[in-house]
Amino acid sequence: MKKISIIGAGMTGSTAAHWLAERELADVVLVDVVEGMPQGKGLDLLEAMPIIGKDSSILGTNDYADTQDSDIVIITAGVARKPGMSRDDLLTTNAAIVGTAATETLKYSPNAFFIVLTNPLDTMAYLTLKKTGLPRNRVIGQAGILDSARMRAFVALETGVSVENIQCYVLGGHGDEMVPLTRHSNIAGIPLREYIPADKLEAIVNRTRKGGGEIVNLLKTGSAYYAPSVAVAQMAEAILKDKKLIVPCAAYMQGEYGLNDMFFGVPVMLGAGGMEKIIEYKLDADEKAAFEKSAASVKETHAALKKLVQL
Ligand code: APR
């Protein structure tokens, strides 16, 4: 069985463990600083396996040594957003946590792929790449699958069509300036703009952009975890099964879309080589402008990080 270690056994970490084990994709190790909690959650999930007939083993621990020889490391450790808190407010606290998580796990799993979930997402992925010194195919951020899934869910609510028929593509930074590409999104091949009246589509785009905040405001004590963690499970599955799956993810840019030395949400191909390829869409002038606005916002957070941490 393959091995996946999840750093941070909170809501997203433990729910990711659930999705992964339920699909028998790997043995799972859950690491957290809180004593007893990852052990308790790990044991609870392990005890669920006989009922669903899956042979994934799950181990909760406070010791990074238990992550030895992981194929994939998923970083969710950090502080979740509270109401009124922007993703960028999280920067200082989470940079210290993610930096340690990345370097500690790399010691024990020098060949692992890293999937980052902690916010501010693009910048935490950037920090992981720089701290580990890994090539860009081995460090990917989860954001676009989630943002696109939110848009797909809202389109399904609006139209009553199966989510399976709805393809949406949300690119750009994982922040309020993210770029829902309505021109490329479609329902069973019919462009979204032809299927949904303009005002309704605009409302869907706005709700997608604020999708994370909507849940934070409802939960009051944390942020979304079901959809973010299943998005991570999809990424892990694509890598482990060498699926060559094209999905939007945060990737390290080296000239693509005119961007350099930053993470940004773009369509990538996931397979046995991790982030194997960045796909470049042809963008029109409006889309390019939206990309640039979103990129400027990510660059700002990257710059703030560089002031805090020596990279
Ligand atoms: N090492 C390991 N785990 C840590 C560390 C650390 N240094 N510091 C904090 N943690 C753990 C916490 O103990 C907690 O269990 O990280 C976990 C975070 O879990 P939650 O607070 O439940 O947050 P969650 O909803 O999982 O979100 C985590 O993912 O989606 C993003 O915005 C979200 O940045 C946040 C992250």
C-alpha cells in the first residue's frame, strides 16, 4: 500500500484521511502537535475500516519519524480563518508552522510529493517549495479544484442539472481576486453564458469568489473542510494512479501566463510525476486583465512572506 502523511489532524487533515482511507488509496499517517488528538482520530478511523471493508491503516502521531517513506505529504497544519479574518491575516502564524512541517517531513520522505492546503494557499505553497528546495513538479497547492467545485455546485443549484454535466474552471490566486472563467465553463458542452442569464451568472461568479468566506461566516469557529479535503484526495489519487488528470491547482510559474517565481492557480496535468505539465489557455483581454489583478494580489502576499522569512 502507498503511504500518505497528513500534517495537521484538524478538520481538513482528518477529513482528508477519511476520504483517502475510504477509497483505500493509501495507508495514512496523521501528525499534529496536540497530544492524543491525532492518535484518537487515527484509531477511530482505523476502527471504521472493517465496516467498509477497506485495508488502509491509519496512524495518529505527534512524531514526524512515523511519516518515514511517505509517497505524498499533505500539509494542512495551521490556524483556520475566523470571521472577519482574511486569508492573508494568517500569513505570519502559518508561515512558521508550514515551514517546519515541510522541512521535518522532507527529512523522512526525501522522495515525496507535497500537496499544500494551508492558507494563504499560494504563498504557503511557495514557502514549501523554497524551504524544501524541491523541483516544481513535487510541490502543488490545492485551491482550484475546490473553487471550481463551488462554482459547479452553484450552477447545479441554479439550473437543476447534474453536477456531472457541469464543468467550471476557476483559476488565479486562491483569494477574492480568483478568476472564474465563464467562457470556458459549460454544461454538457453548452457554454455557461448561453445557458444562464447574465445577471444570474454574475451572482454565481461572485458567490464562488466569496465561497470560503460564506462558510467561515456560517461556521463561526473554523473554515470549510469537506470540499477542500476531498479536493486534496482527488489530487493524491491522480498522482498515485498516474491518471494524467487535468485540474486547476496552484503551481510554481516559470514563464507560463507571463508569470515567474510565484504560485498561481492554473490548469495542470497530475500524474506519477506530480505536477507534470501546466496547460496554457488562450485568454481574451478581459480574462488577461483579471489574471493580472489576481497575480498582483498573490505577488503582494509573496512579498510580505519574503519580509518575514529568509528564503
Ligand atoms: N504541527 C502540526 N500540526 C499543527 C501545528 C504544527 N506546528 N500547528 C497547528 N497544528 C494543527 C492544529 O493543532 C490543528 O489540529 O493544525 C490543525 C489545523 O486544524 P484546524 O484548526 O481544524 O483547521 P482546518 O480547518 O483543518 O484548516 C487548516 O487549511 O483550509 C486551510 O484555511 C485553512 O489554513 C487552514 C488550514
